[in-house]
Amino acid sequence: MVRVVGENVKVNIYPINKAQEMAKQQGLDLVEVSPTAKPPVVKIIDYGKFKYMQQKKANEAKKK
């Protein structure tokens, strides 16, 4: 069981296989954002875009 968050998703607790199915239906990725929470929190997002934005923020911080 995991807590699912993200756009176009009703925030709730679902079985992991249901969460994976929801992400697949939207063509997105299921990413664990808080593994120590009870239950763990996962987010349905585009992981490639997420990593790109993180890198962009890190580069901006490095410049300043």
C-alpha cells in the first residue's frame, strides 16, 4: 500500500500495483518521494522532466 499524489490523481492510499497501473495509463512514471512515511508516498510524474528541472535549478544555484 502506498499514498499516491500527483496531477489528475485523487490523493489516496492504493495497492502498489494499482498505483503502477494508474501511472502507466497516464503515460507517466511512478516515483517514490518519501520512503520513510507510513505508508510510503509516491508521485505520478514525468521523471525525465523532473530530472531536467532539478539539474536546471542546481545549475542556477551554482552560478549564484
